[in-house]
Amino acid sequence: MASSILTETYTLANGVKIPKVGFGTWQIPQDQAQEAVANALMLGYRHVDTALAYRNEQGVGEAIRESGIPREQIFLTTKLPAETKTYEGAKQDFETSLKNLGLDYVDLYLIHAPWPWAKRGNYDKENKDVWKAMEEIYQSGRAKAIGISNFGVPEMKNIFDGATVKPMVNQIQYHVGYTEKPITKFAEDNGLVVEAYSPLATGRLLQDPDLTAIAEQYNVSIAQLAIKFCLQNGVLPLPKATHRFHAQSNAELDFTISDKDMDKLNQLEEE
């Protein structure tokens, strides 16, 4: 059975409780999303992460609606596409997400990235416009919390400057060997919860000899070790799984990595 970790929570800056482990749906296609999320909910996950750009919101929403679990017991995140950099566009895309999901509200709404994926650059002004829309969505009650994703320290400072509601979360690439120390420190100093959208480095960690040796000491899988590593650093992991067995074992985390091994893991740099 999945450990009690699935019922444990962090508290966001506005007092909203967010389950410490989420179920990620990045790279899960629409035709598999409903079953994957339904399985996760059945196993005890109560935190699901999607995005308009993942093109699977319909399946995610359907699984939540059909689960029989009261809506207020499920924490759902979706995201504004990275390409949307206008106030009006943000408002429209939020409506599209709610319609796709078939739900009245989301628990967390994030700006997916500080720049369009195909055209990196400085979007400080545009991000401020978008943040104004995010604040209004939050004030309407249709997003219980708001935040950002893939934002570095300068982009975070830009949002903080003049914000009436500060971001509560920054969801970033974070895993053993890649811990984004300046970003995580800035986030922690400013009361943001950091989420790890790829705690297994999209599977790359699973062959790592250093991790194999440490995982064997605890009699756990590399995936379990990598997810627990995030938690012991105070970061919220979002492991994805299309197989029920993996979803279940990803939540079996009743072990503690020693300080010595945490130091070792924190010092590993991704090659």
C-alpha cells in the first residue's frame, strides 16, 4: 500500500494545503490520461498536475469527475501556455482549461514558462501583464492558488515587483544532479514551494551507478530514492507513471535517506 506520504501536505503562503507528492501527467497522451489519473486516485494520490500544453486536460478532468472522490479532496494544477503573453490571452486560456477539465475551479494555476518555448528572450513586461490576469483569476476564487513554472531568479524578481499577490509555487526541473540551487534558495527565502516536474530526469536517473549503489542500501528502487531525495530537500515531486505498479511504488516512501547519503546526492552533478 502507498505510504502515508500521499496524505501529508505543505502549506502555501496563502494557507492552502498542497499534498507533498503529486501525480504528473506530462507526456501522458490524451487517450491514456484518464486511466492513468483514475489509477493514481484509486491508489491514494490526491494531487494531480496537468497543463493546457499537455493536451490531456479532458482525460484528467474526466478521471477526477468520475472518481467519486469529493472535488475538494483533490488538488489539481494546470498551466497557462508559455506562448501566451498577454492579459487577454491569459484570461481566455484559463477559460479553455476549465472547459477542457469540466470543472468549476483549479487549485493551482501556473504560468508555464517566462518565455515562449520557441522564442526565449526578455518578456518582463508581458509577464507582468499576464500576472495581472493571474491575480484576477485568483481573486475570483476559480484558482485557489497561483504561481509560476521554469522561472529563474531575475524572472521571479520581475513578478514580485509590483505584484499584489505573490506567486506561491515555482515548478522547475529538479532532480538528483540538477537542483537549481539559486532558484530553490530564492523561492524558499520568499515563501514559495518548489515543485519538481521531472524528479527522475525523465528516466535518465534510472541507469545511474551512483544511485543504484545508494538505493540498494535502502532496499528501494532508484525511482523511490530520487523521489524521497526531493522530499527530504523540502521539494514537492511530481512523478508520472502510466503503469499502476509504478504509480504505486513511487508512493512507497517509508524510509529515510541518511544525512551522509543526502550530502552525497546533493553533491552529484549531472554529467
